[in-house]
Amino acid sequence: MEYGRFIVLEGGEGAGKSSAMKMLEAYLPRENTVFTREPGGTPLAQKIRQMLLQEAVEGAHTNVIEEPIEISPLTHFALFWAARRAHVEEIIAPALKAGRNVVCDRFDASTWAYQIWGQEQPELIPLFRMMREHFVIRDARPYLYVYLDVEPEVGIARTKRRGIENEFDKKTIEFYKRVQRGYREFLGSYPCRSIDANRPEPEVSLDVLEVVMSALA
Ligand code: Z5A
């Protein structure tokens, strides 16, 4: 059987990936497409997500206010890869092998952009390459990255209007400018379609739909 194709949506804060994912889910055939996201996608990866983002847990019945946990950049890096390995092993690789296409909201380019550039950890580059080539990507090589390129000021203004915060939403504009530089550098080396995400939501989502449909045709 022919392998499915693996499409990854990437972008900084408020780029519109979730909105584009909704449009893709509405228009792509569900029987041969898996929609997923990182960090998350499996029960283990979802637990790691909660630790990493320190988001409010939906449906939690507790009045205990927990102090945010300090997580070092190296621990962040390791936890994102641990969650990714579970995701690849349990969801992405089996789907591709069965001939289904996979569309994922964030993948390894996020680790490059946020941990190496955003958190300024260039010494992790050799470890990143090793994880990418030998540990994860050998089973789940992205066919195409679709990068929603938004100016940090524009993206942050959007998420502030939305009002929900996780640990990454509290970062500075300089952090997101580094993230943008990191994305542009990383995606220059891999198959990528870049979309101007500073435009109105329907235009951005429609462009993503068009690019993804032609990649899967
Ligand atoms: N992270 C990491 O550090 N390392 C890794 O390896 C991985 C992830 C995999 C995941 O957070 C965080 O984990 C992320 C990076 C880090 N942190 N940040 N930032 P998440 O999954 O909770 O969130 P996200 O992926 O970043 O989602 P986001 O900030 O919401 O971005 P988005 O999905 O691209 O945006 P959206 O939800 O579609 O839109 C945000 C709001 O803007 C919403 O109210 C929309 O209605 C509005 N919007 C969207 N597009 C437009 C346009 N074009 N015009 C006007 N308004 C718009």
C-alpha cells in the first residue's frame, strides 16, 4: 500500500492555525485524513501538554490554585520530544503506513522556533538534529510544511483579544520575533509553502485549504 502524506501547519502566536484546521476538517475527506496537533494527540502526550503549557484543565473540579512550575529550557525541549515520540508511534506513523493522510497543527519546526530560537538555546541544535533524523522523523517525514507567517505584533493582539493564556502566551514580543526568525530559517531548508497570515481570517484559511488540497491531490 502507498504511504499517506504528512502535512504540518506551523506559525507563531495567533497566526490562525486553529482556524485553518477547522476549515481543513470541514473540507477534507475524514475517511482518509487524520487531524491532530502538538503537543498532544495521545493520552500521554496530552498529559505532557498540560505540564508544559500549564493550562487550566477543562472540567477539573478543584478549588486548589496551583503555583506555576518553573521548567528549564532543556526540560522543555526533552518533554516536547517525548510527547512527539508518543504521537508519532501511536498516531502519525500507523496512519501514514495505512495510506491515510495526516494533517498536524505544529510539529518539529515549533521546537526549532520556540526552544532553540525563542528560548535561545543554540547548543541544543546537534541534539535537535539527532532527534529529528534518528528518533522521530524516520517514521514520520513531513511531506509539506505550511507556514502561516504572521507579524508578532499582529498575532499577539489577536490572542490578547481572545483572552485565554498559557505559559507561552506570557512571553515578550522579542521572544516572538526570535520565533519568527527561527521558523524562517528552519523552513528554508524543507518543503514549505509560506502564507501571509496578516490578512483577514477567511483569506488565510482559504489559502491554507488550497495549498493542502493541492499537496494531497
Ligand atoms: N510549543 C513549543 O514551544 N514547542 C513545540 O515543539 C511545540 C509547541 C509543538 C502550544 O500552544 C504552545 O506550545 C505554543 C508553542 C509551544 N505556544 N504558543 N504561542 P497552543 O496549542 O495552545 O496554541 P497555539 O498553537 O500557539 O495556538 P494559538 O496561539 O491560538 O495560535 P493559532 O492556532 O495559530 O491561532 P488561532 O487559534 O487560529 O487564532 C487565535 C485568535 O486569533 C482567535 O481568536 C482567532 O479568531 C483570531 N484570528 C486568527 N486568525 C485571524 C485573522 N487572520 N484575523 C483576525 N483574527 C484572527
